[in-house]
Amino acid sequence: MAQPHAVSGQVVHLSPLAGQLPNAVTTAILKAEQLELVRIVLAKGKSMPEHQVQGEITVLCLEGRIALRTSDGTRMLGPSDLIHLPGGEPHALTAEQDATALLTICLARRQA
């Protein structure tokens, strides 16, 4: 059964999962007209293969350590580290430790 998305004005609690992380899964939190939020869950050694999205993104590491690979190299993200990537930037994630992150995707299209 699909988990419902949060609605405008609803408070969402994103504390670290800690001991619950091994049983957790990546979950869409919110999808609005111009914005999508996803809680990414990666066990140590697991990865998201290289991909790209049209809109700008941010990745905020909530717990653990994540290696984020882009065309500019690899950056390590630890708790409270945030990175911004432009739309269309190829990237991949690998968990160096059990980790969760908040992914924000801008869905708005650029005006020509």
C-alpha cells in the first residue's frame, strides 16, 4: 500500500532512523506542483546508480555518510551536510555507512 504524501501545512518529522534504518525504505514525502521531497535510505555499501533529473536538486545528509559522485568528482556528505546540483547534472550516491538523506527536487520548468 502506498504511503500518502504530506499536504501543505502538515508538519513532517525527519529525525534520524538510527536502529530502524535497516528495515526502512526510501519514501516520497511530498510532491507538489513545483517541489518533490524524498527521504532516501541507503544501507552501507548500497548505491543509487548514476542518473539525472531535469530540475535543480539538494541533498541533505540526515545520518551516516554518503559519497555523492558527479562529473566534478566525489564529495562526502555527513550529518547536516547539504549540497546543491543544477538540473541535468549526472550524479550517483553510495552509502559509506548506513545513511538517510533528504532529497529536494525542483519540478518547475525554466521559462524560455
